[in-house]
Amino acid sequence: MTAAWAVMPSDEGRHSPDPEDLWNESYYCDFVNAGGALGGWLRLGLYPNRQVAWWTAWIVRPGASSVASVDYRAPVPPGDSLVGTTTHDDTRIEIDLRRPLEEFRLAADTAGLLVDGDTRSYDETGRTPTRLGVDLTWTTDGEPYHYVATTRYEIPCTVRGSVTVDGETIAVEGQGQRDHSWGVRDWWAFGWCWCSLRLDDATRVHLADIRMFPGVPLFFGYVQGTGLVEPLTALTVTEDLGPEGFPTKGRIELATGPDATGTAMVIEVTPSAFGPVLLRDDEGGRTSRFPRAMIECRTDDGRSGAGWIEWNQPQ
């Protein structure tokens, strides 16, 4: 019997768009290097009906310089391809679905901005132009998980390769998550909190708290260990907000299973470095703040871990 969250290998490739203006196909991935001194998140989002692709990448280093690479006017790769080139700044982005649901490679050479000091700001003044190089492979390290009510899936992974920041090449060997979604993506319609993390006993936790209707819980996610996937049956996420809406800490309360036979867990999360972006809908005149952060975390039973969290904050 196929599990409700099973993902088909054929889902990995590009999909035919519906006619809606904001139909989007998104390839999204992140990583935390062993030791937590380096991490990053990268996304290629295709809006074929608007004839643009969104490229976003942040490589963060707590206490050291970070780099952001953002382009909301990149061309959509032709046909079924996931290889794109922008000639005005010699940008090249390539996604290679080497082994569907098992191995995913992202390579890029793009323009970027070097960020010294705290990245908790949407102000780009004072940032230095630089180059960003990425050659990373996400290898599946758990069970791919398809959301029940929407066309999206998540895959826990190990991550290996290298990033080149301002001429310095840094080896990557760590853990992360990747996801793929297709359908209408309206960043400005409602808020959410998304998070994925790995605990020190190799437990994987993923969650999405959808804040569409105040007071009405809507969520997706899982807890999974070796050979066992437990979908969430309860979830509450709260956060303390600092200046410009940047959370200073968060608290996650979750449960799996319909009764005491499942897992209950409380996770305290602390951002260690932000990779934020300001999302603008130029055609609709809307804005959303998007403070995405690499995190350290601790559970109520004493386990620790690391991962990434994001909040979408429509204005």
C-alpha cells in the first residue's frame, strides 16, 4: 500500500503551467555545514506566464561576511530545461536531476553582494559587488514527503560540494532539505512559518504553519527517524519579533499520531544568521518581508540540532 505522502519520481521534472498569472514552479534547497559556521539557501522559481524566473541565494557565515545573489528578472529556461543563462552579468544557473528522488545538483556562477556584519536588514546600501559560485549536491537522507493537500514535496538530505564567496572556495559537507512545488504561488496573500531541521540523533523534523485564516490551524509536516515517517497531527509556532519583523527566537510545539502513541515535542529555535529578502509584486503594488534564517535548536528532552526557518510576512 502506497503511503499518502509518497512522491513519484516523475514529479521531479518541470510541469505544464496553468493559465493563472502567478502560477509558479519552485526548486528550493538549503544546507547547514557541519559545525554550523556556514549555511545557505537557494531557490529558482519559474513564473512562465510572466516570462520571468526568480533566482535567490544567500550564503551565510555567522560572525563573518555573507553573500546574497538575487535576480527577479532572470529568463525562464526554455522547454523542459533547468539550465538558465543571463548574459548581462554572466550568470549561469544549472539544476541537474541526476537521480530522481535520490540526487539533486545545483551549480551556479552569479553576481552577488557581499554583506559584512549583521544581515538583519533589507537595506542593501553599503554592500560590495562580488561573485558567488555554487556546486552542491543534495543526496536523499530520509523519506520524501508529499503534502496531502497541495502539489509540493520535501526531501531531507545530506549536502556536499563547495561554495565560492568573494574568491574563497569553501568545502561543504553537512545536512539540509530540498523541496519542489508547482501551482499558484502568491507570496502576498497570507503569511506562514516553514522550518526544517536535523537533531543530533539524526531525527528529521519538518513543518509548515500556514497562517491563512486567524485562529484556524492549517499545517503540514513530519517527524522521521530511521525508516519511520510520522505526519504531524498538531502544530503551534510562536515567535518573538525584533526590529523590522526579524524574529529573535521561536517556539515550536508539535505532535504526531491521534493519541498518546505518537510523538510530542517542544523545540526552541534561535536564529544564528539571516538571509532575508524583500518580495515585491511590481504589478500588484504589494510587498512582503521574508526573514529566512539558519537556526540552532533544542528540544524539551535535551536534544540539539540545526536547520533553516522562514517567515513570510505580507505587508
